Amino acid sequence: MRMNYRQLTDQQADDMQAMKAAGKMFYDLIEDIWERGAGNPRELALAKTKIEESVMWGTKAITSP
């Protein structure tokens, strides 16, 4: 658990935004497949969860002291 936040460098902020943008693009692709009724709903739900998790861990790695 983080009790304090730190200022990110411009490069770190850019990396974090790029990671979030890539995660959103992939998430949106899974969402489109879901809405078309293609694929297994349980597996698509897991894929969406794992995308969220990977962006979370990637962001944590970038912002860690």
C-alpha cells in the first residue's frame, strides 16, 4: 500500500498513458467481440479482467519509487 505519491518524470507519465491507451484498445476489441456474441462469454470476461490487471500492474511498476 502506498502512503505517499511522487512526481513522475515526463517519460514515466508518457509511458503510463501509452500503457493505458494500449490496454483500452485491447479491452475495446474484446468488448466488440462480446457485443457481437462471438466467443465464449466466460473467457471474454476473463480476458477483460486480465487486461485491467495487466494495466494496473504495469502502472504500479512505472509509478513505484
